[in-house]
Amino acid sequence: MRYNKEENKEKPERKNLIKKSSDRSEKSEPKRLDKKSSDRIEKPESKRFGKKTGERNGKSKPTRYGKKLIVKRDKPESGRYDKKSKVSPSSTFRGTRERAETGRFDKKETGRKEVYRKSSNTTDDNGLVRLNKYISNSGICSRREADELIQSGAVSVNGVIVTELGTKVTPEDSVQFGGETLKKEKPVYILLNKPKDYITTTDDPEGRKTVMVLLKNACKERVYPVGRLDRATTGLLLFTNDGNIAKKLMHPRYQVKKIYHVELDKNLAKVDLEKIISGIELDDGVAEVDEIAFDGDGRDKKCLGVEIHSGKNRIVRRIFESLGYRLLKLDRVTYAGLTKKDLPRGKWRFLSNAEINMLKMIR
């Protein structure tokens, strides 16, 4: 009975506490907004936790004035389509792009079935190489011409004639053509300082001078130009038989930098300079430069340097011509970190080991 009395004494105290808390909530409750009334009642600002009323929960970031701003969350990297978000299902994130190139998906990560997509790579992890690339690397022809030789039955592997395209061989296999065993060429890298009036091609049906004439006695291996310079443009041009390096340097993904020295027929106006910096609308899209500056102290407004990574055809020339300028001189002075130092016009040289390693390290 003694225990029950103490329990009864405690009960009224609890009721009082509940009553006090309810009174407090009633006093602090703001007035509701009357829809019919034109005057809006502003809600009092709450200083609790340093946030204003109506502010969302999330990470905050102090500004120079001491206020706090909501930090937007980053987009998910999974690449999945969220109905609530405005991200298109066709948009590709970095993670899914890498999986699409390899042709495989991780079941645990995406929940999809394992899918294989045919890869465009000519070499796999086991050292197998496509037969047309093996023939091309021997220096007798290009890959397209190698496909024609294979289909005609002129190529044999280990004594067996092969006519199926896409056949892969190992470096140890014996590939014969015309009764001779083909051997893989060593990779060659040549840098040329191209002069005017030479066309960047391996063969010209019209009989005009090509850049291959300048490399006539450079090497026994068959090399090809990486990219191109038009007939009136001078400067650095790289030649190689390394298909992987050539593909990497020309692919827009790697954004290989090129620097050109430009000489115009008249001074470049400030308005046109600002247009070039903002981006010029051309037939094939917007052309943007990475950097642009006048030579020397900037007094000569006709001569300037342009740094750009776009590989579109005649891009620098078209930018200035679209603004009404005529180029008196266009010279490529830097390409992928290579310079024309100590390389006279019309001359060539082999790349050093350090320069070759630099090109291979491009990511």
C-alpha cells in the first residue's frame, strides 16, 4: 500500500508537466496565413542551430559574409536514370562509359545480365593480334589493303591459307605472303617541319608534291602522317607506324594541345578577340580556343599565338576567316609537347626515347 501512495503522488506532477509543455507549444505556434487576406504574416526566424525557418537540411557552407548556403549534392556516378531527376537516360557517366568500352558489366554493381559487345581493339589481353594489323605492321600495305589480300587467299598462317576476316594470330605464328615470311616492323617516330606547298597525304592522284617526298630516305618502315596540315600551313607534323599512338593523338578524348603562330592581313580588333575567346559558331559547331595572345609586348595586333586542342579540319584558319581576316602565315610551333627547336623548315628528325615515352604517357 505504501508503494501505491507514492505512485499516486507522482501522477499529478506528470499531468502538470504535460500541461505546461502544451501551453508552451500553443504560445509559440505562429499564426496561420489567411488566404483571403492580402497581408502576409511573416514567420519568425528561428535562431536555433543557426538556420532560418524553411531552410532545408543538408550540408552548409560559410560565405565571406557569414551566411550559410545549401550545398547541392553531386549527381550519382552510377549512370542510372532517375525519374525525379532531369538527367536524360541517354546521358553517359564515366563509370558506364568505361564498362561499355570493355563490353562487360558487373552484375553486383548494376544488376544487369552480363553482356558482351564487340570491341574495336585489334589486340587483346592474350597477345592475339588481328591478321590485317599484323600484315600492316610488316610494312607491305595498309589494313584495308591487307583485308583484300586475305580475302583473295594470298595470305597463309602456319602453312594454311586464311580467307576469313577478323582472324587473330600470335607473335609466334608464321605469316606468309608471296612466299616470304612477314616480320613485324619496329615502331618508328619521325617529326617533320613541313614547308609550304606540300600536301599531307601518302599519295596524290593529281601528281602534286606530298610530304612523303621529304621522308623519302628516312627509314625502311612504312610510316603515316598523324593528322594533317593543309597545303599553305607550315610547321610540325608527326609520322609513325605505331597505330596506337596515332589513334591516341587524333582522338578528341585526350585533348592533345597544339600551338600555332598566326599572322593576319590587318590588326585584330578587340571585339573580334572577345568573340574568339567566347567561341565562334562555325558550320560544324562552336570552335573554342584554349588560349590566345599577341606576340611580344602586344603592340603588333597582326601577329598572335593560338593554343587549341580541337582536331577539326582547318579549324584555326576558319576561325579567323569567319571574322573577315586573311591569314598571311599559319605555323604550327608545338604539337603534343613536341617543339621545332633546332629543326629547320623542310627537315625531319627521329624522336628521342624521352619524347616517345612522353607520348605513351598521354592519358
